[in-house]
Amino acid sequence: MIPKVKEHNLIYMFLYISDLYNQELKFSCQRFSNNANPAFSDEEIMTIYLFAMTNEQKFKIKQIHQYANDYLKSWFPLLPSYEAFNMRINRLSEAFRLLSAHLFESERPSDCILDQNLLDSMPIITSSGKRKGKVAQEITAKGYCSTKSMYYHGSKLHVLAFRRKNQMPFPEQYFVTPASENDINLFKQEWGSLKQRTLFGDKIYINADYFTDFQSRCNSLMITPVKKIKGMDETLEMRDKAANDLFSKAVSKIRQPIESLFNWFIDKTDIQRASKVRSTKGLLVHIFGRIAAAYMILIFNS
């Protein structure tokens, strides 16, 4: 048994997911077999996963299944074994990705500044940098996180978010790449045609030639902190230091909320730690499922 408030949340979550599943999500995980309509539905699997994470802070699949078995059996009497539950949920990575994209679109706050974006990336760690990564090798690699000053093996979550004044930014798009992927390469591939935007990035986006062309092509401006030029005359450096420091401080202040967004993801869903993942599908569910869970929390809090 669970408290009445949580029962209402469970019912609302199931209805929300069921409606969206029938309209959109089912096309990403259709089966063409004799088991095309299993007795325990995908909607129930997704509901249990998201409910246990958002309401009970159960972050591991085994914990989620155990919680459902102990407290939700009256609601889901056909709950399969842990092995079957784990196998079924690993098939739903694309459904979770579409769910999170839908939440970004439908729940976008009215105070988003649509022509101003913050962008950054965060590590999704499958193992330490001292080990050779053997899991999800299609989307993982060895990388370095300058914020944490560490090498790790895993993926990167790249986020482009709408700026909100005095509020945590709201994601517009995100992409997952191996940890070795340079942020600016991802920008060129996915966001290099954004028009009439002002973007705030960190020093990795300093590339005068590319962003001069980007500004002329798209009428968009990339703003970053000032990077010290190696070999610059000390007199010139000291002359410009005060202005450069003030400018860099102002840019960093505008960019700081995206760090708060990543910290919020970590606090609410433990997204950064993926050491228990054992497959590519499992890692994608880990990332997309947790992003969806974080924004489901916002729905219920509102």
C-alpha cells in the first residue's frame, strides 16, 4: 500500500503516459511478433520506472522492481520477474527519449528567452579513467572533465537550454556523444545553423574564424569568457586584464545557471553515475529515462 497522495500521482502518471504512448510513443517500440500485445504493457513498465524514481528516489532497476513488487502489486498484479522487467525496459530507450522531448515542448515555461541560449555538457560516467571501458562502446569513450579535473570512461550529455532570468534554464535540445567528442564538434554538427540567437558558452567554444562565419551566416552571436593568449606581451596583457576579467565574470554569471541545471539533474535522478549499466540500450534508458523523470517531477510539483 502507498499513501493516498502517491496513489493520485501514480494514477495521473499512468494516464499521462498512456495517452502519450497511444498518440506517439508506441511507434518507437512497436513489436512485429506473436507477442505484439504483452499482458504487462509498456505503459505500465514506464509508469513504474518513473514513479519509483520521482516519488521514492529508487534509481537502480533492481530497486525499482523490488519496490513495485513490495508496494505496487495490487496496482500491477501481472508484474513480471526482475529479469523480464529489465529486458523489457531496455527496449524503451527511444520511448523515453521521445517522452523527454515532448516534456520539453509541452512544459516550457513562459519566461524562457527564446533567442538566448546557454550551452554546456556534463559527463555520464560508466567507469573511472583508470579502467578500460567495456560497456556500450558504441556511445562511450575515455574523456576528461575539466570541471571535476578527472579522466573517466563514459558519455557526454550536451544541452542547449533557453535562458531564464534568475531561474534555472529550460532545455531546448540535448544530444548524447562519447566522452571523447569535443563540444565544439557537436555544436558544428547539430547547432551550427541556429539563426538569430545569442549563445553563451565556456572557453571551449572560442574559435574566432568559425564563429565569425557563424555570425555572418546565421546572424547569431557566440559569447564566451576571454581566454588568455599564449605569448602575448605582458604589458598588453596587464593593460587589458581589468576589462577582460570584468567581461569574463559577467559571461560566467549568465552561464552559471546551466551548472545549476546539471546539479539538479544529478540531485533528482543520479544521472551522472552509470557504473551499473551493462549495455548500450541500458545506458540510453539510464540517460533518457532520468531526464524524463526530472521533468515529470516538475509536472507534479506544479
